[in-house]
Amino acid sequence: MIEIKCRKSLGETEKDALRLKMLDQIENTIEALRNHFDSGYNNSFDRLDREIKNKELKSLLTFYLDRANRYEYLSDNAYNQYLAFMQKLDAGFTIRFKRLGLIFDFAAKERHKKTVLDNDSTFFTFGGKLIDDILDPYSDLNTKRLEESDFDKDLNKAFGNKNELKPFMQKFKSKLENEIETDLGGLDTDETIEENKIIVDETSMNDISPYPEPEHTEAHSIAAEEKISISNEPSKEHILPEYDILIGKTSPSEQFGILGESILQKKIAIDLSETNTISLFGVQGGGKSYTIGTISEMVLKQFSNINLLPSPLAGVIFHYSESMDYEPEFTSMILPNDKENELAKLKARYGAEPDNIEDVIILTPKDKIEERKAEYPSITVLPIALILKN
């Protein structure tokens, strides 16, 4: 079980804390895997769905096995043996884990350092010089270095292999070098190349047209005039909202929306770029549905002073009720808010104007389509059906 971290700089105390954190993450992963797939995890009883879990494990391992074979990391003979073994998982097997941590520390002066926390937990710290060699395609990283033979042995032992990786790495480096030579082969060696600088003759670029000039006709003139009239319309510039507290993410967010204000008049924003799970609790009439509607609107469309949404999302809202009397609440988002007291607060507190969501679709059973169309004439109504198999 491998856990990898990369840091710009770490002190000794920070390294110790990071190793313990990585070990906890490794143990959590092992715990989850054993709970699902290890028949000996509980001595007193086994899972009732053991055969299903074996099938899941087979599917998981086959994915990585096929990839290893595709990259020629495994020989055909080894691939077939592993594949045959996984067909017999129901006959019983044992899972053993090795714990390995890799820390890339750009500020570390040592090329590499090995730290053993216990017999099953080994950590390697790679310093800046070794990282540079890994990233440099022209380095002699794969040549044998006598001064690093002990390090090679330790690393191979920690990974649980001997020399299996060497042919693959050498083949990979050889392929990379060939690709570089191919790319450089097309360059004129007599030309002088100045790194990271490109000189462009701007005057000549203005004379170049990527498309042929269209034949001038009356139809083209009308189309051009229409295009010009459209482009001359004043565009509404989006105003970026400001907030005091961001929830859902610990770092600045590329997409966020203003959720409201705290009792201390602090503006609260919610992250809209990560995968967040939101649970709302409250008494009837406390604003749960209103809050869901607010969040739903701000992930679908960008509004000035309300959200920043360079990449709008799609939303699916499930409406369930035991009777048909409970109407869907979120169909009102096709119209802008027209309540004067709420509009006054919207303007005073956030400097925002009312707006609406245009692209809304209602999905309903086939026998309710006409009824829903009559109820919501301004919304597109389409049929929905669930296919139940097995």
C-alpha cells in the first residue's frame, strides 16, 4: 500500500508528523480493503455477500492486471497465471499488506533517505537533486551508480520486487529518447533558437487571413449588417461578489456563490467547484427548500454580485410526494423574483438584481405529460421512465 506526498519544504518535525499522517491514511485504506475483501478480517463470522465481494475484487484486480500486461510490465506467462488464480478466488485466499510511503521534498539536501517506523512501514524521502534527475530526460538516473547500490536494494525490497522494474524503465527511457530525437530531427541545425522567445512580425500577421474572402453579395451585406448591429449592443459586465467566509473548501475557489450573511453580517460563500455534500435540517417553514433553490440557481447561471461561475453546472432535482397535491417548488426559477421586500434586501445587501433560469425541463411519467403541460405552459415537459432489470 503506497502513499505519496509532495512538499516544497519540510522541517524535521513536519516530516515526522507527515509520516504519521500518511501511515494513518494507509491504515484507513487497508481497513477498508480488508473489510470488503478479506474473509479472515472477522474471526467469528464472514460477510453474507462474500461471493459478490470476490467478484468485485476480481474485477478490480483484472483492471490493473490488464493494464500491466498492456504496458508489457508482465510477461504473457505471468499474466495468464495471475488471471487463472483470480478465477478461483471463491476457493479462498490470504491478503497481506506492505506499507510504503514516498515523500518528495524539493528542499531536502539529501538525495534520498530511508526511514523505517516498524517492520511493515517504510518511508523514502527524495530530495531536490533526485527529483531533478527524475524530471530530466537526459539524466543518468538509470545508469548503475555504485554509491547508490544500497539504496536500490532498499527500494526494491520495499516495493516487493527485485529487478522486474529495470527492463521496463530502460525500455521507457529508450522510447523517450527516441521520441526526443525524432522531434529534434526536423529542426534546421543552422538556425539559432532562443529559449522561451518567439518573435512575430505583427505587420505581416495582419495581412494573413485564415479563411478565403467570401464573394460579396447583397445577402452577405445584410448578414454583415445584422452581425454588426448585434455586436454593438452593450454587454452586461459581470461584477465579482465579495465574501468574508468560504465554506466547502479551505483554499480560494474558482467557482463560488454567496449563500447569505451570518448574524454578525459576515457574507458567507459556498464553494461550487468541488464535490460537496450538503445536509439541511430545520423545522417546517424554516427555509430548507428556499436554501436548496438558492444553491441550485447559483450553480446553473452566473449572476452579478451573487456568484462566480465560469463553468456552469447541470442540476437534477428529485421531487417526491405521496400525493399529487404537493407541487414542485423549484419550477418558479423560470421567473425572476417579484416580491418587493425581498428585492429591496437583494439590492441593499448584495447589490444584485432579480434574474431567472431559462433552461428548465420537467420529467414526468407518460400519463402525466398533458396534465403537467397544462399546469406549466412555460416549461418544457418530457417523459421519464425507469428500466428495472434483474
